[in-house]
Amino acid sequence: MNATKKYYNSLSDYYIGLFGEKVYKLALTASTTCPNRDGKIGNNGCIFCSTVGSGDFASNGALSVKEQILEAKQLIKNKKTNNYIAYFQSYTNTYGNLSQLNSIFNEAVCHPEIAGLSIATRPDCLEAEVLELLSSLNFKKKLWVELGLQTMHQTTADFIRRGYTLDVFEAAVNDLTNLNIDVVVHLIIGLPGESRKMLLETIEYLSNLPVSGVKLQLLHVLKNTDLEKYYSLHPEFLLSLEEYCELVVDCVERLSPSIVIHRLTGDGPKNLLVAPLWSTNKKIVLNTINKKFSERNTYQGKLWNVCP
């Protein structure tokens, strides 16, 4: 394989197309919680979610946004750039006191080094006043709203305790799209009970929705989660490196080319990761995905609109 050949656009190229230069994400926190944890929907969260609500790499929420930005910049100080994306990832970032959220998000978008804002949330936490806030933010800086769908299949959604139905997700996508806000959808590859056919049905479903981006996420088993308990009894559901990479290429092959893939895999915090341990070497994962692309005749000469 020619190591220099590209089978998909890099994330840096995607950002350069938007901003004219490289930008990097800064993982920040709005110190919110989640209706799937505080009792409104459930108390234990999704079965795969860590105790910090998937914000294992986020800055200290006790700090101001300005201080968080300084702290997060230090983690990527070797990357040369003048602009960043403020990424609010942990828990549900549109769930909480609206006045506090307004203050936090506006402090981020008004920061001179922040070129854009990415807010992760649940589709059932987008009330009218929240949508109004998001719309105002989108006028100030480029905004992405990230929604955790994980799967279109209700049986799997019930098993992972997602806590909302597909019609709620579709309504959220339409509401955000009508406000010209880009929607990025999170999908998990390797959920227990999900066949290849079911995964590709989710991909085809998304391809017919007005979403701008997708994150493909490997299922990680983390310590102190209900998934860890399930894994101890049913370890056979985990994918191998080869199986995962084949499925990634299957997904990209069927996804609408208008949808940008923001992620091809994911990082589980090493201090919490139980399995699969092969996922800790991201370079090998991405190289294997590239190899799978090169082996598919359908990709000969084709450059996919993908951001790893």
C-alpha cells in the first residue's frame, strides 16, 4: 500500500476549508448533568457511559471557561494554530439552568481564539428556549450540535438505556436543520446484539436525513459501568480489530457523500479501559482502516469525504 495515498479527507483539511487554516478541538465542560442520571428518565445513564458522562478528557469544570481554554490549550501546545473549536462533550450540555448555559456558551464564543462551538447533547433536551439560545450562538460563531443516536433500532436502544425514541431524534434533527445548525450524529459500532445488517440499516437511515456529520465510535468497555458487568458474562460480543475496520469501511461505503465523517474510531481513557485493548493504538487502527479502503475495488481512485 502506498502510505501517502489518501482514501478520505483529513479533519484538518475539512477545517481548513471552513476557516482557512488548521484548528483543533478543546474539550471543555459546562458542568451539566443528564436526565438519564438525575432521575428524570433514569438514574444510571447509558450502560456504556463512564461516571463523568463521556467527558473523560474534558477540562476541570470548576474553572471558568477562559481558564478551561488555557488548560486545554496546554494539552495540545505542540500543535500550531491560532484558532480552536470549543467542544462541550460531557453529559448533556443543553440540560440545566438556561441562564448559566447562556453565560458559559457565550463566554466560549466570545473568546478571540475560539473559531467555532460544538455542543453535545440529547435530542430530548432541545426545548424551544434552548433552540433559541443555540440559534443565537450560531449567528456569532460556527456551531455544531452533536446528538447521540448510537443506533436506529429500538431493541438495542432499550438495551443500552438510551431513553428516547426515534421520532424524538428526528424532530430534533429537523428543528436544528430549520435553524441552519449543523447536526453531527454519534453512532456506536459493536453494540451487543447488533448485526452488520442492523448497523448498515442505521447508516442508510442517516443518509436520508438532513445531518451534516457523523462520528463512528468503537464501543469501549469501561470500568464501573453496567457494560463491564455484561462483558464479564458475555465477552464474545466484542469486535476484533479486523472486524471493526471492515465495518467502518462498510459504513463509509454506504453513507451519503454529503455527510462528513468526523471520527472513524474513538479513544477510551487508558485508566478506565477494560476492552478492547487493541483500541489504545490509534495509529494501528487508522492504518488498518486505510488498508481496508485500499482493498476495496469500489474505492479505486475515489476520495471519500471523511474526517478521522
